[in-house]
Amino acid sequence: MATYDMPAPTSGTDPLQRSLGELFSDLTRETATLIRQEVALARAEISQKAARMGRDVGMIAAGGAVAYAGLIVLLFGVALGLIALGMAPWAAYLLVGLVVGLIGGLIAWQGMSGLKHSDPVPRETIDTLKEDARWAKEQTR
């Protein structure tokens, strides 16, 4: 949870001797500062989560590329090897295609799993906003 230092009251006088207008002015200024800080925190938190999600999407793309390359090379090479061992050409190609497709699917599944566990909601910001609301409520009592 983030903590913030609130600006000191502008008046150098004792808070008990300050007018209601001065107190509300300080409260307004401090609330505006707090809101700006919360927006900055939300931006930072969302950026961090978006970067993490981008990495997971990259893993999905990489999984797809690996699966595609594997399909091209392994299907041809292994199927030719199986054909040389006496397997029917159609069966050799089918077997190799299933194995390589499974490997690509597992890589893509890992990326999807990472995305499912990503939480794009700025939870820290929400928590501090709730805390700020409690603080503001106490200040107006």
C-alpha cells in the first residue's frame, strides 16, 4: 500500500486558530493533490500489468510460431523416416502432425494460462482510494 506525505497547511498559524475557509481551502488543495497522486499510481499499476500481459501474449505468438515451424520441418522429416520404416505415408503424416500440434498447443496453453492469472484491475489504487475516502471523511468531521 502506498503512502503519501500531504502538504503542510499554508498558514503558519495554529490549526485551532484558523478560519473555516482556510481549513476547507487546505482540504480542497490536499484532496486535489491526493487525486493527482492516485491517478499517477493507477497509471503506473496499469502499465505494469499491461507489460506482464503483453509478455503472455508474446508467449502465445511464440508458441504459434514454434508450432508452425515444427509442423513444416518435423512433419516432413519424421514422416519420411516413418515411411522409410514401412508405414503408410498417410499414417506417418497424421502421427507426426498430431505430435507436433500437441507441442504447439501446450506452448499456447501456457501463454493463455498466464493471461488468465493476470489481473488488469489496479487493486493497489482501489485500496488506497478507499483509504483516502476514509481519511477525507475523518477530516470533515
